[in-house]
Amino acid sequence: MKALVTGGAGFIGSHIVDSLISKGHKVTCIDDCSAPQNSQFYWNSSAKNYHTDIRAEDISGLYDGIDVVFHLAARSRIQPTISNPAESFLVNVIGTHCVLENARRAGVKRVVYSASSSYYGQKNSTPFNELQPSGCTTPYSLSKWQGEQICDLYTRLYGLSTVSLRYFNVYGPREPLKGEYAPVMGLFKRQKDSGLPMTIVGDGNQRRDFTHVSDVVEANLLAAERLNVTGPVNVGTGRNYSINDLAVMIGGDRLYVADRIGETRETLANNARAMQELGWNPKVNLEDYLRSQ
């Protein structure tokens, strides 16, 4: 298989690139290394690597001969998109359109889109299932959902096979560490390693479905093969923990700070579709992982 991975030097994308190459596939990687929360980018020397923007006009030829596109390039933090909504729409909406149009013109067989569980927002009850309506509350969540809608349009109108994987709170090796809006797992680890208290937003009783990056990679590879599976698919463990629980498991001092606008109180995946239609089953348990660190 010949695969193209956008955002392929970032957290999740680099793991997908590594896994594809380890299985003998040929990989093209595109990344502009602009994600502000990443302190490092991970290029696999066995891939064809391109340091460029997915919206660049001169990269359509990179899609020629590609079987599957894994589209991960995005602005991926909630709070920064509130202060700078334009960038999230330019990258997450216009960028996704560029990827899909290039894939369509090149005759790509399948596009696996990295969507977000932020789609469900605050109004839907848990566990979240794919039939629930949008509850988007931020530019980030809305832009990622619009990416899903463009995928659906390209499937219906042009026959391009697409699937949208809604990730739930991904963690693991290479997770972003920079800044106050880094994902909570990486933020807590960085603060503890620096001798600082872990900053907990609000009362810390918010609950999150933490999903290990290796399980997310497996969902992507399975989704690439199941061409009949289209539309949204939840990728979460079906179990959640409070932020206070996480702080106890990591260990260390805590500092409680003010609530943030737009953040969901609870995430929890109904992962029945992923298990039944993709044959996916999450393998990594959060507590076991943290004990091993």
C-alpha cells in the first residue's frame, strides 16, 4: 500500500507513519511543523518527507499513486482557537478541502480523517454515540465537524471513500508538552518533572475518556482497510476518569485555576461501531500505563 500522511511528523501522525513503514508500506509524509504545542517533530527517514503546508498549490503531485490518505494536519487545541478562530477555519476547513480535492483528482481509494469528540459538546448525554447531534461550542470543534461534512460531501458527490474517526483525549509517547494549553496528560507530566504543581481547571471533577495513541493508530489502520465503513466512528475506550483521578495517579502537588470557556464537562465514548464495524478493540488501560512510567 502507498499511503500519504498529513501532519505526519506530529504526535499521532508520526506514530501512524512509523507503523505503516514497519508493516512494509510506502509512505509520503507532509507536515509544516507549525503546531505551537509541539516541542519536537518526528520525521521517519524511511518515508518521503515534505516540509510544506497542506494548502500549498504545488503539492498535488504528491497524491499521485497514493492508495490511502491519513489526514491529521490540523489546529488541535480548543482554547487558542477561541482567541484566533480564523486560523482554525483556514487550516481545519480549507486545509481539509484541499486534501480531499487533491485525493479526488489523484484517484485515491480512501481518506481517513482525524475528527474530534469535541463534536458532542455539552448538550449530549454520555456515552456519546455517532447518531447524536452536533454540540459544537468552539471554533475548534466546529471546524473539525465541518471537516467531517466535507468528507461526507466528497463521498456522496464524488464517490471518494472517506471515514471520520472521532478521537477521545489521546495520550502517550510524543504527546505535546508546550504551553498552558497542552493536553492535560502532557501538561501534568511536564509540570511534575519541573517541580511545579499540576494546574487543574475548575474543580477537577471533569471526566475524560483517555485513549492511548497506539490504539488510535490501530483504529486508523483498520479504517484504511474497511472501505465500506463511512461517516463518523468514535475512537475511545468507553471508560473515563476525572482530572482529579489523573492527578492522583501521576502524583504531585495541585493548583486549582479558574474554569475555561467552551470546555466539556465529560467525555465518554460509545465505541460499539468501532468494535463491530472496524474490528477495533482498545488494548491500553490508563492506570496500567501510568504505573509503568
